[in-house]
Amino acid sequence: MDLVSILLWIVLGGVAGWIASIVMKRNAQMGMIANIVVGIVGAVIGGILVDLLGFAPATGFNFYSLIVAILGAIILLALVGMVRRAA
């Protein structure tokens, strides 16, 4: 994987995390680094989820990968919110 690919995946993670934070109404609480981390971790969660559900894997830098990353990031933010409320 070259540097440009890594940068593109960081951008995709940042966009996915940002959109998920808007959907979950946490945008004001999160900064750019948090959005990137949430988006990248969300992409992993989303990838595992679509694999378990039998959907096509999210490969490449495309719209489907962005949607999978957003859904995973929303799930991550929901789980974090549940843990915070329980504590």
C-alpha cells in the first residue's frame, strides 16, 4: 500500500466518522482526529458486519465502502453512548 492509498483511507475514515457524528448528534463533541478514528474503526466494524450478513465485502475506495464505514461508525458511536450511560 502506498502513501496516497493510506491518505485516501484516512480521508474516507474522516468523512465517515464526521457523517456518523452528525447522524448521532455528537458532531460538536468530536474533533477531526476523533472523526478519523471513529471512521476507521467503524469501517472495520462495518466490514465485519457486512461479511457476517453475507453482503459483498467492502473493497476499494468507493461509495459502498463509505456507506459500510458510516454504518460501522454509527454502530460504534451507539455502543460508546450505551457504555457511557451505563457507567
